[in-house]
Amino acid sequence: MVRAMSSCERSSGPSTGTLPTPVHDRCRSSSAAVAAMSRVAAVGAFRSAATVSVARSVFATVDTAVRRVHEVDRGVDRLVVAFAPGLHVSDAVRTFTATHPDIEIELLRLHWWEQDAPLRDGRADVGYLRRPFDDTGLRAVPIGSEPKVACLPATHAFAQRRALTWADLDGEPILDAHTRRTSSVEEKFELIAAGYGIAMVPRSVARSYSRPDLVYRPVTDAVLVETCVVMAEDRRERRVLDFVTIAAETLGEDPARLAAVD
């Protein structure tokens, strides 16, 4: 029987008078070395990614502090309002501007992977966010909720259905943070349209990203997603508190929740 030799066997060479290192021992040593190198590389990559993340946060904090010093010197009073994809803050901004005409509003569109980070490092004063997010050190005022819908290619068999359940989606390739990370909603929708899978997205996102090659169908037993107006716990500026109150009034569903702003 012909058997292909392993690289370890080929490297053992012809027999000599001396006792060579056993082939299996050398194979084990080589495998252990490769495994160790892989672990070192993985740790290095993790540390590099963590270092980059920390560095970005530090740079953002410093940049924000410098910008605010310059704004104070110029007499500029600014409020930065961040919002998650699909969530609209225009009504709150319009109402706030009518009562605070001297305050400049700057809008910051958030990425799904760092909803709360700009509120911590100072890039944003107030955020209109969608859970889940890390609310440690933040004050989150729940103002509403929305359902998730299934985003499907227009050619999908379920595209003709009016509504779906989670049972219907069993076995479908669902694109999420665990199966395939994407950097934006647009990238995820391109993958879905190309036939790589489907996704569960908040209804407000579906309404904001209508396109002919995708369809959205309600999933009747999907859990609702909570929306919140959020700020850092230590923020006490009048303009920040006023905007949170106005946003809760104009964007919220339940006026009784406004007590959480006081």
C-alpha cells in the first residue's frame, strides 16, 4: 500500500549511526510551536485592537475638550445630539430650537457597535438610542418601543407572505453580529439583496431604507425593541436637561415616563 509521507517523516532523512530525535517527538514539538505562535499572534491582535479602541476614545475625548474650549472663547453654545440609524430626532430638534434659538445643534449619526461611546467620551451630549447598549454611568429615559421585522430579498419564498413567525425563520441564515459582522446597515442590506441571508431589523430602520430588491415582513412573535433618550449621569447643564425633556415629550409614547427626567 502506498502512503504519502508527512512533512515530519520526509524531514527525518536517512538512517545514520547516531540516534535521531524520534519523528513523533519532533512533530509534537513543531505542532506545539505553531500553536504557541498562534496564541501569541491572537493575543497580540486582541491587544492591538483594544489599544486602537482605547486610543480612539482618548483622541475623541481630547478633541472634544479642545473644541469646547475654542467654542467658549468664541461664545458658542452648542448641543450635540446623537441618534441611532433609523431613529429620527428632527421633531425634538425643531421644538428645542424654537425655545433655545441661541444654542447651535449638531447631529451625530451613530454606528451600531458604539451607540453609548460618544456619550461617555464627550462627542455627544444627548443620544436617541435603541437597546441593547451599556447604560453603566448613563441616565436612560425609556420613551417608546418598536417591533423588529424580517428583511428578505425580494426573490425570497417568504416575500409573498404578509407576516411571519420565528418558527417560519427556523433554518434561515440570519445575518447578525454572531454570524457576520457588518460595518453599516447599508452593507448588511447589500449582503441580503445578494442572497447571503436575511436579517431582523427595527421597523424604523426598514422604513428609512426602502429599496426595490428587499422586502420587510412583520414577525408577529418578535420581542419589541426599547428606545431611550440618554445622557451621562454627571451632566447637569440646563440645555442638556431641557433637550432630554423636550425629546421625551415629542418622541415618546407615554408622558408618565417624563418623571424620570427630573
